[in-house]
Amino acid sequence: MEEMLLLIRDAITAGDEDAAKKLVGEALKAGLEPRNIMERAMMPAMEDIGERFSRNEAFIPELIVAAAAMQEGMQLLKPLLTAGEKGSGKVVLGTVYGDIHSIGKNLVRMCMEGAGFEVIDLGEDLKTEVFVEAYKEYSPDILGLSALLSSTMQRMKEVIDAVRVIDPSALIMVGGAPVTSDYAIEIGASGYASNAFEAAMNAKELIV
């Protein structure tokens, strides 16, 4: 079983979509729990490539193909993960203005959907008013803000302040490579996560 998990992890890290999907299917047939596959193979693979990216040992194209490989595997896992997790809540996600990066946000979306959340993904490079209008339209349980650049994460506070004008008790989570738990507290966020799996788990705790 451990060998199977390592093979899945390697396939995702290598960005091999076909192998990732095939191996996940084989792991499920062998009786591995879907959540085990996600937590012990898929997320560690993305964390590994994310750490390599932060050390300039991996680059954007490698992140993109790894995320695509993970998504192939998640297509098989998602129905199984959500089967017993219905009704976790509604989440609106988006990347702040000036930031066109989507990989981290997309991973968060996959993990949150796997945890049973209904997720509305607004996209990337979004002005504050887009978040405000989406909050009014969808009335989410949680608003999630993503940023990959230190120069754009400052926009998070703008969004938080604007949303709190219309709903002072709004639950807003933040995350992304430059974001820290201290920064989240500083800007008044309700929650923070250092990775996509943690985001899903922390979101559940926020709305209990």
C-alpha cells in the first residue's frame, strides 16, 4: 500500500496525468481509502513541488503540470470523498487583484469540494468590488482569498474591510505562499491555512 501511495505521489510530482489517474484507480480497487490517497499521496506531492518552487528548484510550468495530474486523480476521488460529506457549507474563492496565479486556489477548491463544500470559484486578478458583489449574491459561509505574491497580498485587507462593511461577522480565510498566520491576524482574517488540505479542515472548524 505504501508503495502505491509513493507511485501516485511520484506521478503527480512528475506531472504525469495518465499515470496519476491510472494509479489512483488501482489504489481504489486495492481498497485504499480515498481520503488516505489524498492526504498521504496527492497533497504531499503538491507540498513537495511547492517547497521546491519556493527554493527556485521548480518553476511555474512544473507546478501547472503537477496540478493537472492531481486534478486527474481527484476526478476519481471527488465523488467518493463527497459521498459522506454533503452539506459542509458554501465557499466563495478568488485570487486578489494584480495576481494572476491560480494553482494554489485551484488546489484549495479541489480539497474543499472533497470535504463536501459547495465552492464558487470566482477566478483570478479580482478587484475588491468583485468579491463584495459575489458575497452579496452567494451569501457564502466562508470567503476565501488567495495571493501568491507579497506585492498583492496587501489587497486582502482591502477585501476584508469592504466585505465587513456589509457583514461585520463575515468569515474570511486567507492563504498563499507569502501569507502567514501572523499576517492573517494583522489584517483581521477569520482563518488561515498553509496548504490546501489544511484550508478544507480549517474551514470546517470555522463554521461548526
